Amino acid sequence: MIIVGGMIVLGLAASWVLFFRFPGLEQGDLQVLGNKTPRLSIIIPARNEEQNLALLLADLKNQTLEIHEIICVDDGSTDQTANIATALGARLITAAPKPVGWLGKSWACQQGGAAATGALLLFLDADVRLSPTGISKLLKAHQKTGRVVSVMPYHQIESKTETLSFFFNCLQMGANGLGLPVGRDQNKQNSDQKQQAQNNKKSSHPYRIGLYGPVILISRADYQSVGGHAAIKDSIVDDMALGEKLREKEIPFALFLGDQDVSYRMYGGGLRQLIQGWTKNQAAGVSKTPLLILVLVFFWITAVASAPLYLVLSLVWQQWLWSAILASCYCIWVLELTRIARHIGSFSVIDIFFYPLLLLFYLLIFLRSLAKKILGHPVIWKDRKIRLDK
């Protein structure tokens, strides 16, 4: 039991390292030059997104800033996606047949990026929701940092099934190094251009492995410099792959957490969609995670699992002193996970209290994803077969 106690302590320490900071987008007005906002092209890849797309396009109509153009790339939808896009004022592009070697989302994004005419490109998933100041906050972050900006949106939970995403959301943040205490000040500006250039080359933190696919704001020049989505055409985790390409070109990027102004509802189509979506990403994401982060995540997950597991065992073995100690550890973990949860989504305290069920679901999906990757079995995503060995 002493070893278990030590593991829990190490896990709590790992938790405070992985989730030390919660960098959010700043409020405030965008500095407009020449009475003009930057020419912004918004690109939305969409496949059977009729419900989500209608909500997002309505949000974009209500923005406080003028948007140069909104492009929706219909990636072979069989529902009303195309009709909704045109009815709500988006420029519709019907994706050409997907070439061999391409994955659907990257192919749609590539066509949207090629058709866009703005100086800035904002790639948005259809399930993203924006308050009237959402675009302004994104542009301000880009303006202040001078970097590619990507946001992990705040997860708006609308059903109990969606709470199963809790540990996936935690690791989206933690495994990408977003919360590490060693992050640079993403909003710090330097008036000396030479020093700024040197800082930019160092600013892609070694433990930040990629972007967040739902929200990516990038200049046309930077997008073309890395080869666009053509450079990552066969990558399942396209956001991580795009981040790697930016690092190769020494183009810095800044990562932020979303809030009520930049949010999304993940996998709102039910349990089957949620299982398929997370299975698609998990094993591929782990293979790209730096060793130090993997070690921290290992201690974190092991400790989170140990508290309830050994609490039950101590009760079975009638070790009352250890039962009391482990019950206290369990409560500490509930508090710690609640601290994290309030920054990443609308998870309730009741959801977190029963976190062992959420953790069990995460572990089962991770093992499922790993098995499919090792065995070369495909996963079905949006009626397409995707091999996880990519």
C-alpha cells in the first residue's frame, strides 16, 4: 500500500505539471489598421453536417467583425449540407472525387484553401460554435503573437453520453503540452525584429506536438510555405501532422484553450459516433507524443486509476485505515479533476465524482484503437474506412 500511496503522490505531481496553466484567448478590441480588418477566409470542411453547419453559419453571421468570405467544402454529403451552406450565404465548393492516398478532411481543406482569397485562413470544423466576439478574439491572438493560432474549443456537453469524452479531452490538452509550466508567454511582443525572429524560431515548444484541428488560424503565406494540406494528405491526425510541418519550417504556433466564445459539441450523434471518433485518433496520437509527456501521462493515469481500485480492494480486505486514506485520495482526485474539467468543458461535479467509469471507457477505447492499429484493421468514420496504420 505504501507503493500505491507513492504512485498517487507522483500522479498528483504529474497532474500539476501537465495541467499547470490554462492559457485562454484574451478579451479586448482588435487593433484595426487603416480602418480595415484583415481579409479573413473561413473554410469549413463538411460531410453530412446539416445540423452543425446551420448553427455555425448562424454564428458567423452574428460576428462583430466583417468576414471576407465563408467557404464550405461539401465532402460528398448525402444529407442537406450543401443546401444549408448555400441558403445561409456560404460559398459552396463541391469536393472533387478524392484522389488515391488522400483522406477526406485533408482533401476538403486543401480545396478550400486553394479557393480562398483572404490573407488569413481560418479552418473551422462544422461543430464549432462562436459567440459574436469569437472571431475577434482569434484575430487578436494572431495579431498579438504573430504566430499561427490554434484553439482547443471548450466542450459544451448536452447529453450524458458526451461526458464519456472527459479523459480524452484532458489528454488532448495534457499530451500536447498546452498546460506545461515551461510554456513561453504567447502574447509577449518584441519591438526588435531581429530578436523577434530569433524568438520565433525557438517558440515552437518541443513538447507541443501539433495543432487543434477544429480551429486553425494561419496566414496564406505560412499555409503555402508548409505545402498546405497536401503535405499531410494521408495523416489521420492531420492537426498534429500540420504542427510537425510548421515546426520543420520553423514557423511558430500558439495554442489556446477555448471558452464560451469558442466552443464545440463533440460527437453529438450518439455513442457509436463517439466510439468511432475517438478510436480513430487515440493510437495514432500516442505514437507522436514526446517521451517525457508519455511518462507524465502514464503516472497521471496510473494514479487516477489506483485511488478507486485500491479503495475497493482495501474495503474487501477490511483494511479500514487504508480504506480511509484511499477514500481521502479519491476525494483529492475528484477535486483535482474538477479543477481541470472547468477549463475544458461543461462537465458536472457529479460526472467527475464517478470518474472511474469515464476512465474505464477511455482505457477500453484506447486498447481498441491500439489493437486496430497493430492488426491493420480499419475504423469506420463518416461512412469511410480509415486504416489506423497511417
